[in-house]
Amino acid sequence: MEAIIQVKMVDYLYANNILRDSQHGFRRGRSCLTNLLEFFEEATSEIDHKKAYDVMYLDFQKAFDVGPHKRLLLKLKAAGLLGTVAAWIENWLTDRKQRVVIRGTMSQWACVHSGVPQGSILGPLLFLIYINYIDTNIYSKLVKFADDTKVGGIVDTELAAQQLQRDLDLISDWADTWQMKFNIDKCKVLHVGSRNIKYRYFMGPTEIKVADYEKDLGVYVDASMSHSRQCGEAIKKANRMLGYISRCVEFKSREVMLHLYNSLVRPHLEYCVQVWSPYLKKDTALERVQRRATRMIPGLRGMSYEERSDEQNLFCLDQRRLRRDMIQVQICSAKWLFQY
């Protein structure tokens, strides 16, 4: 029943263009990759033109557990979801209870008056509708992936930085109005660019902490906009997994090792790589991981890396990155042509 209603709601929201383009989470044709590419396309372009840019990472406190049901129903009605659908969702949310069980000891039942049901099919969609208009009247660039929100803007002058602060104030006011609290201690700002004035930003009375880097949807973003940290972390994770395979897998046939490498190791080296594709010579060490993996296969250790790759029908990672870039450009071009 939830799945049927969810499909109909999504079709309605897409047909009427209700969900804002800034949202990339739980949506068809959008992902962490599209979120990062869209946001950092503007940021890197401004930095290339010698502009200073500030990036704010905002963290909601228990995002899916807050948001009163009554206000959620108001959001649904404002989106045009009326009649039996609205009545069914209201009944679905009403009289929910929960309790905590620890080692067989149970707490008393507590009524649930806020949040979306965790693990449900409708829950993520209802949350997207609830925070849909957080970027109303926002001048700066704002991009969301479910509850992960980042805001950025040019800050060449103090006036521009004050504009970004004004947008933060609007976001904070929205959160207070709709009872969505921010975890200020986890909110961070990156000052990017050599001419950055490093303006101090506040949410309410609390100053936002300055960070040298931040993990953004699984990708490390450095204040210098260098991808060396992300490359290093990807190599560490991939090598750690290769070591685990080497220790724990006794039967290392070609088929087994190839499947394990493709499913457990290479994804670490290619996750959202269109965003952080290495361009410095020191960061091209990604290929060494694949070299090491092919050497672990019995019968191939005496061959060169190129011969081992040909034997296993493996393309080098540099060629795969180029192919993924071309595919992404083709997808973006198709979307642009569809819009115009």
C-alpha cells in the first residue's frame, strides 16, 4: 500500500515540478554524484577566476525524528496533496507509539507526534516535502541530499559575506519556524581561495567553526580544493580491503579474485571519481592498488602489469575515469537538451 501511494505521489510531484532542483536525495536520476558536481561546478569556476568562496556545511539534529506531524500535514496540503491521500497519510501517522528494549527490559510505550517513520517507503518522500522550501529567498547556492545541506557563495568583499550571513539567518529562521534544529557543533565552514577574507559566520548567537576539510557525502573536500586527501583515503580503504581478501580467502582463483576486486576493492577507487579525479602526479598512485590486486592472482605474477590486465580483461583506472567522465557529460547534455 505504501509503495502504491509513494509512486502516485512521486508522479504528481514531478508532473507539477513541486520538488526543488536543489534536492538530490531519494530522487530519480539524482545521486551523491550529481549533488557534488552541481555544487562544486560553481565553486571551482569562481576559484579559477581568482574569487574567494565560502562553503557552509549544515547539520540537522535528528532530522528524520523531528518535524511535528501536524505541520507535515500542512506541508502536504500546501503541495496540493489533498482528499483521500492526505486522509490516509494522516491516519497512517496518527496514534503511533514506540518503546526501547535493552537486554529484554522494555520501557513504557511513548506516543510519537513528530518525525517520519524510519524504514518505511513513504518516510523519505515525506521528509523531502517537509524541507522542500528551506531555500526560499536564498541568494546563495544551496544544495541538499536529504538532510545533508550545504550553502556557498562568493565572499570577495565584506558585503558579499554579509549576504551569505543573511541567507544563513533565513535558513535558521526557517528551522525555528518549522521546529527543525541544527546541531551547531557539527556545522562547519570552509574558507576557499587565496584572497578569502575569512569572515566569521553565526547561527543565532553561536559562531560556526572553521574547518580545513570536510567529508561531503563520502568525498573529502579540502579548503585548498586539492583532491590529495580523498585520493589518499581511497587508496587506504582499497588496500585495507585487499589485505583482508589476501588473509581470509584461501582459494584465490582468477574468477574469485576478479569478482572480489570488482565488487569490494575497485568501488573505493571510483566512488564519485568524476568529482575528485586525480590530476597531480603524486595522486596517480591509485593504479598501484590494481597492480597489487592483479599480482595476487595465481599464474599471473611473472607477467607485466599490462599483460596481467589484458589477461583479465581489465582496463587501467585512468581509462575507466575517462570513460566515466564521457558518460557523465553525455547524461548532462541529454538533460540540458531535454530542458530546452
